Amino acid sequence: MNKLIFLFLLFSVCLFAQDNTVKNRDYFGALTTEEREIIVDRGTEKAFSGNYLDLFKAGLYVCKACNNPLFKSDSKFKSNCGWPSFDDEIKNSLIRIEDNSYGMQRVEICCANCKGHLGHVFEGEMLTEKNLRHCVNSISIKFISKK
């Protein structure tokens, strides 16, 4: 029950706070050049360089481009891979796309709302009970602290 109340409050903050309103258009206009390279052009930030790699506060991670809620902080874990890792996503927040670039077989994850690139998802690594690792570029997300 407490989780439901927390999610409702965070979602309310996202909807009614001007800076965190979930956008339904003009997703990428306010992005910096570096953010565009990752989110729009599907780049990858340098390993161990992101702002959220070692952040483990209570809150919510939303899409940097459109503010769509993506991950709850309780799904974040230390994977030592160089990027923030989550073993769960908010239902219907992501889309998965086959990615065979650079001679690898991976699954890209994008925001379901704006289709912006977030990173990749990996299965079968046995790092958590859920056996999933959403490997996310810090520059693709924004953290909203639980108050």
C-alpha cells in the first residue's frame, strides 16, 4: 500500500510540476548537443562517467526528453558495468528493439512515450533474482527525489 501511495504522489508531482510534466510533443528541442547524441542519435556515454551511476536515493527516474516515468529507485542495483542498472521497469514505460550494431546481438531500450534511446537490456547474467539488467545512460534519464 505504501508503494502505491508513493507512486501516486510521484506521478502527481510529475504531472503537476511544470518542469516534470510528461510531454506529448516537442520532446527533443530542449536537449543539449550531448543529450541529443545519446537520446536521439542512439549513442552511449562513456562508462563510469554518468551522474546517476552511484546514486541510490529513494525516488523515481524519468526520461530526460519527455519526463515519462521509467524506473523506481528500489529497482536500481550496483552492477559494476559503468552505467546505472535496474532490474525492473515501470509497466509499459519502455519499448524493446533488436540491435545488431557493432557485430553484437543486443536489445535496445527506448522510452515508450518519445522513443528516445535509453540504453540496452540484458538477460541471463544472474546479477539479481529477476535476472535482468537495464543498462541505462545517465544522460538519458532524470532523477526525482522522494520527498
